[in-house]
Amino acid sequence: MMGSIKLDGNTLSSTEIALVSRGEKVEVATDAWPKVEAARNVVEGILDRGETVYGINTGFGALVSENISSDDLASLQVNLIRSHACAIGEPMSIRDTRAMMCVRANSLVKGCSGIQRIVIEQIISYLNLDIIPVVPRIGSLGASGDLAPLSHMALALIGEGEVWGDDGPIPTSNLLKEKGLIPVDLAAKDGLSLINGTSQMCSFLVNVEQQLSSLIPMADLIACVSMEARKCSIRPMDSRVHQARPHHGQSLVAERITKIMENSSILAAHANCDRVQDAYSFRCIPQVHGAVLERFRSLKSTLGIEVNSATDNPLIFPNPSNPGYDEVISQGNFHGEILALTADGMSHALFELGHISERRIDQMVDPSRNDLPPFLAVNSGIESGMMIVHYVAAAALAELHGRSTPRSAFSTPTSGGQEDHVSMGATACWNLLESCKHLSQVLACELIIACEALEYRDAEPAEHVRSLYRLVRAVCDPLSGDRSTSKEIENVASQLSDGGWLARIEAESGRLPR
């Protein structure tokens, strides 16, 4: 299969997962199949010898002590999927669901699950034929894996539940007939392998990473538009300052801003003004934006490890010299604590990024602190100008503030006390995804206001700033009087998140330091 993403359990990137989420086809690397089959042989050997091993021929969770006869193993797996498919709430997006399926398949081909090859092939076929399960979002506690959401995915694999049709959800069986597929038959260990794992959490974080890869450098660019509009000093970006406190993120942001502000005529025009120093929201951009950047780099590192990890339970480690019980370990790799803490930390960081952005807005619209018209109104007094755009930014910031509370600071023991500490990782990751949306709204408000403030500057801003200004003006005209800007804010917010504007600016004006 030419041009498809190869899954081998070890080298999958979040960028590749994002491509799959948008429809790219997948295949399993040839050298991964022997590992899958070796682990499956361990399961079959245990069954043939009549050994009792958790997850293979026992009940699950608090029912671990229940031994299951060989005649009932297939029913056990199907019942597991049916009973666990009880998630609620709005459905996951098709893109997030495709990402979840990709992550789950990649984890399974790592060769530690003991799942049948045919089940993995069914996931691959669904992705490539665009058979996407309808998965309600709410149901995972971020421990024992994303049990309920993944069960809805698994339900579709066995021909039950619902998948997305052209006009909405339809019975899975209808689409399988149309595509010429048959439901997969689950055997021992298969069902548990499908649903023990952090795949939903990872799917949300892949979406987050894609958005923040654009939003975080765009926040630096937008801050520069505001610096131009507010006639701020570039001196706090001096490399000597940041060499004296050499945090990587701080230094990089200062370098970016210095690059962006090159050849600014506005900057040159007020280089020798009598202002002593700027407010923190300008002077401390490297220290705040840089700290957020470092948190983001930590998220990327954590996610890169997680999407190539075995998160099943139990895990299989084939050892032909000592076959049997010792090849199977019941453990806790399904626990999402690392993702929960990472997501919660990032949500707090995004609030800080939104907060400093809103403070820069205040600096631009408050007539007592600048030389600009009050609230940037064309006819001050009879018009409100950008007054309420600042309100909207503050309201979006309040949403961000609410989402800065850690979701992982809460645990509900379940399964009769067997699962007595959970991570709430799925909630934390979803919360972070929503935080990205609100951050883009705050930044959009700052950008629109900063561009409006630039209308009152006679000199030319820096080249990168001009590029961004032109993009904004293509969808948002300068004020000629009061008008509704609601759709304009949402449009700009969407453009900031999807990465297109950043790519165009860098193509026109030069790549920013990374």
C-alpha cells in the first residue's frame, strides 16, 4: 500500500496520527506481525495447557477470581465489550475517533497484547475503508484504560453498535454489508486487549499538539503586533538578558520576537523615546510565553512515548525457554496519570498565555495608558469601538480559568475497590482540548484589536507583522464605525488554530526560530 502510514508499535509520530485522523490510510509494518503472532501463541499455549491466567480465562476487575471455562471464553470477550459500551455524552469527532483507532492499533502491533492478528486487521480495514464507530465521549476514568469509549470502537468491530454514515449514525451491520466486510470473532484475551489502553486520551492530545504547534508561535507573533501598536521597547529581548537566565523557552521566545521585529520602522521611530519601561505584559513576554513553550515541549515528549507504548493488561512477554504463567504480567500500564498530569499542567499554562494576552488588550484600549483613541473607536463617545471585544476576551479567559483547575486532583474508586485510584486523564485531556479553543479566542481578540491600533501608526511595522496584518485584513476590515465582530473573532480564532496562517507568514517573511 503506497503512501500509507506504517504501524510498528515503536516509531509512530503524532504528525502521522494527525494525518490518519484526516483520512490517510494505514498498514502494519511487515516485521511487526511476527511479534503479534508470538504473543498470541503464548495465549494459545496457556489455554492448551489448562493454566489459569488473569485476562485470558478469568473474569475482569473485581471478578478476577472467577475462572472461565474454555467453552465460554468467546462469550466472555463479547460480553465484556457489550457491557462496557455504556459511554454517554456527545460523540467524539470523526477525526479524534480515527486517531484513537490508529493509536490503539499501533499499541497492539507492539506485540505485547496477545490479540489475534485478524482483530488488528479489522481495525486497519475500518480505517482504510472509512468505517468509523460512533463513540460517546464520556466514560473513561483514565485508568483501566479508556474502557467505555474503546468498547464502542470494539463493538463496531464485531458488527454491533453504530458507525458514521453520510447523514449521521447508522447500524454497523448496514455499512459492513455495503463494504463487503464481516464482523470479527473475538477469542480469549481479544476484547480486553481492545479496551485496556490510553488511546482516547492520546487522540485528544494529538489534536491538542497539532493546534498548539500553531497557537504558541502565533501567540509570539500576535504579541509583536501589540508591541508595534503600543510602541514598546525591544530592549528586554536582548540576548544578554536571557543568557543571564538561560531557560530554553525564555531564550527562544526572546529570539523569536527579536527576529519578528527586525527592520520595524515603528520601532525605529520611538527608539529614543522617554518611556522608562513597558508593563509586564510586554516586558515579560519571554518569561511567560517561554514557560508555556517549555510545558508544551514536555507534552510533545510525553505523547511521543505514549503512542508507542503497550498499555494493555495483562501484557505478554514471550519466552520460549520458560512458557506459561511467567510470560504474562498483570500490571498498570493502562493508568493515565502521566497524561493527566501533563494535560492539567498544559491547561494551566494556556490560561497564563491567555491571561497575559488579555492584559496586553487592556493596555491598548485603555485611553489612560496610551496615545490611542479611547477603545479605538472612530468616533469616540457615540461609538464603543473595541470596548466589548475586550469583554469577550475576558469572558473567554474566564472559561480558560475554569479549565485551569486540575482534573487529576480527583479520583473515584470503582470496580468494588479494585480500581481504587484513577487518573481522570480522559477528562483532563478533553479539558485541555477545550482550553485550546478558548485560548484561540483570546488571541483572536488581541490580534484584531492590535491590528486596529496599527491603523493609528504612521510608520511601517516589521515584515512578519505586516504579513499577519494582511491576513487579518482579508477577513476583518478596519473599523469605519461600530459593527458586530462576532463572526470575525471566530474566523480569526479558527485560522490561528489550524496552522495555515503561520505557514503563509513564514513563507512570505522567513521561518521563525524553533
